[in-house]
Amino acid sequence: MRVVCISDTHAHHAGLTVPDGDILIHAGDLSEQGYPAEVVDFLRWFSRQTHPHKVFVAGNHDWLFEREPEFAASLIPEGVTYLQDSGCEIDGLRIWGSPVTPTFYDWAFNRDRGEPIRAHWQRIPYGTDIVVTHGPVWGIMDLNTQRKHQGCVDLLDRLQAVNPRLHVCGHIHSGYGQAALGDITLVNASICDEAYRPSNAPIVVDLGSPRKPGDLASDSPS
């Protein structure tokens, strides 16, 4: 299963060359300010991509998905899956996604560190193969231009507990790249650099066969 990862296109999607694959994942910040016209333009482009499966989460710039969730949902075309603290299954691969990031000024989907954001990560089920979050874990591909860590330690803890095969994020443009956390492949797929120029290429990850079937939500809060 070939997974193509992109994030933080910030309305610069039209000029992006996207490799072929089975699943195309966008990890949020598809827009500059989350205006409806920006969202519509992105979704039209996203739905035209040739990948059989297309999955995305919103990011802190994508205000429409937080302020007007029903309207935003009505814009999503057939064949595109939006995840917001929710999951889906594609050819046996279990995917879970969230737009939430630690509070930074006053952006969309911000949650305070500690229990408020931890409650979101506790929803990630054991048995998940791919986790998609807008922001990175603490300490890996999360340094900003001032060399300060911006990731989430509670997300790091949850990923280590759940042990997915792949984690896809963005948010910290300067963190673009690929790393490993034990058996987990970590991808920061930010397309734009710190100056919001589309400077980075999509990242492709090849996954093998799905894990054995299990209870996707066995440990989820009721």
C-alpha cells in the first residue's frame, strides 16, 4: 500500500506535483484563512487526484471546519474522507485523524496542553495503522525557526502506547522530513516553508500488508 503524504499547502496546491499512490493524505492547513472559497478550491483539486483513496484533516488555519462544521462537511465531495477525532478503514488499514494542536495564540482547533488535549489523543484506538494529526509529537521534527520545540508530549505518549505503523503531520513547516520512533514511521509532510512558499515535495511511504483484524475502538472512551 503506497501512501502519499502532503500537508500545509496553504492554498498553493494547484502547482503541486503529486506522486501516484493508493492513499493520498493531507494533514491540514489546506488554506490560508479557511475561507469557503479556499476550501472549495482545495477540495475540487483534491478530489481530482487519481489516488483511489483521499483522506484529510483540517489544520489551525482551516477555520471553516471549526466555525461552520456542517457547512464545511457539505462541501466535501464523494470519494474524499474528512477525519475529525474519528477514523476510517481502507483495504484493511485503520486510519485515525484529528485537526487538534496545542494552543498557540488563538487559531482553529487549539487545545491547551495537559488534560484538554490529552482527552483527544486518548480517542486514538489501539490497532490503528495510520494516525494523521495536524501537529507533530514533542521532540521530533517539531523545531521552529527559533529552535524551540512545538510538538505535543501527550501525543508522543499516546503514539508510543498505540504503536501505529505511520504518523503523518505538518504544522511546523521547518520540521519537514521523515524519522522513526521505534517501529513507527513519522512524517512531517509540510509543503510550504516558513515563508509560506511551496518548497517541499510530497513524501511517499510504502506500507506492507494490514495488521490482523481487531477491535478498532477497544479502548476508546464511551
